[in-house]
Amino acid sequence: MVILILGETSVFYKLHEAFPCSFTHLLATQFEHSQWQGLHFWDLLLPTFMFVAGTSMAFSYKRQKELHYSWRQSFIKTLKRCFWLLFLGVLIYAVRDNKLNLQFSNVLAELAFATLISFLIIRLHPGWQLATSILLLLATELLFRYTHIPGFDQPFTDQHNFGNYIDLIVIGRVNGHYGTTMNWIPSAASTIWGLMAGQLLLSNKSSKSKLSYLAGFGFIALVLGFVLDWAGITPMLKWIASSSFVIATGGISLIAFAICYWWIDVRKHKRYLLFFIIVGMNPIFIYLFFNFIGANWLYGYANILIGGLLNLVNIPLNIGAIISCLAVFAFEWYLCYILFKKQLFLKL
């Protein structure tokens, strides 16, 4: 979330504008989504968000059992959460370019379906949970490859794939470079793997075994995902959440999770984490804030105000633009800090 709110200010793009060189170009490129095929750093944020949501679900469900929730009570609680995730996910993009813009291809909408699927299998053996995630990926592959709908029979071509056809049915148009309505099916695998990782941490296995499972499965998934792409079997496509993309990013999430577990829980290095915890405790709030207020008003206002004032003292506008981005980031972090101090957390 810290990376997300910083990147959403476009600070790296503006840094490249102010100081053009190969390094700033690399940063600007990596903090933008890949155009179609490929994998940029920015592409990792959605699957990682969904992975961590699955992990937190494992801890939440354990807590509910300790409070003697019945399965029915937990299920109703989950249904309510899924409803609000879907509602907010649609609401975020409901108005674009001064017209109605209904779509279901953002992290909150996808997480709504993924959360429900993950909860329905939360009591199953890990082997069955893994099998469910694989079936979701296989189902997507089969639908894209073998439906053969005229005009939408090119499985991995933008505007002409099965996901675009579903968009045409559900929202009345081809959504293009904004994901597809059915991305939630393969993306749910990321949340399931996060759930499994969380349940692994809660198990009685040794720390060494937990690290071995996380890093081992992460490495296998990472290699498999890139092999599918490099071999030309299934290209790495963020916008339709192709199986190679989901598997590779799932592997990266597992490896990153293993590193954090080893560094923080095993090695007990817990200094300097508060800066990140403050934002991480209110992820839904800050996500909604920078989408509703930041993108629609705050970023532009701050750039004109701060950049203009700094220009009065002979600081170039391109430098002022960078400073305004950092100021907006500091402001959004401080909002989370205020909520953290008051113990106010947006929960769905």
C-alpha cells in the first residue's frame, strides 16, 4: 500500500521528466503497467494485494473460531464483506469522462469474488485448496482457447479474446486495457494461495518447515509462470490475468512473504515497521481515498499550488512537480497516521 500510494502520485514519471536518464526511465517504466505482454513491477501490486487478503482471512477465521462463531455466522459476515467490496469496486470507476462507466475489473471487485471462493474452501485440506486454484486457472485457459466465438476467438489478443466477449455481454462494451469482467476467476488463485500461506503460518510446523514450503512453492511457481511465457504456451498478460501471470506473480508473492516472515518473525527484526503498519492497517480507506479524492482532485490541485508557489522562488516547475507528489504522499500517510492514533480502521 505504501508503494501504491506513492506510485499513484506519478512521482517516478515526473522524476524522469525532470532528470531524464536510463535509471529514471527504468523507474518510470516499472511503475507503469505493461502495455500488453510482459511483467512490470507495478503489475505485481494487484495480485500481491489479493494474496495478502487471503492471508489475513486465515487469521480472521481463526479469531472468529476463538470467539465461537458458527460457520454460518462467519459465512454471513463474509457475504457482507464481499457485497461491500463489490459495491465499492464498481463505485470507484462508475463515472469516467463525465459518463457512466460500470466495470468489474479492479482489485476490490475481483477480491469480492475471490474472498467468497476462498471462504467456501477454507476448511478443506490444503491439497484440495490447491486443486481448486488450479481448476480455476484451467477453466480460464479452456474458455479462452476453445470457445471459438467469432470476433473473440484469439485467446491472447487484446480486444478479440473471450474476456472481451464477456465484457460485451455484461457491461455492453469491450473494456480494453482495463482488465476484463472475468479476471476474478484466475485471480482468485492468488487469494487462495494467500489463504494457504496464512494457514501454514498458523500451523504447528517449525519455522524452518514453514520457510521451506513458502520459498519452495514460490520458486516453483515463479519458474513455471515464466516458462509458460517464454515457451510461448501462455503469454504473460496482466490485463486478462493469464495463468502464466497469476502463477508467476503468485510465486513472487510467496517468496516475498517468506522473506518478510524470516526477517520479521524468525529473526525478530521489527524496528522501522511502524511507518508501513500505519498504512497497512487501513488499506481499504487509503485505496478509496486516492481513487475518489486523489485522482479526481488532490493530485492536480497540489501540483498547481505547490509547483506554482515553489516557482515563485525560482524552483523549476518540473522539480516542483516532484515535490508536490511527495507532499501528497506525506499527506495521505498522515491521514492514515491520524486514523491509526485514534484506532479508527475501515473494516468491511
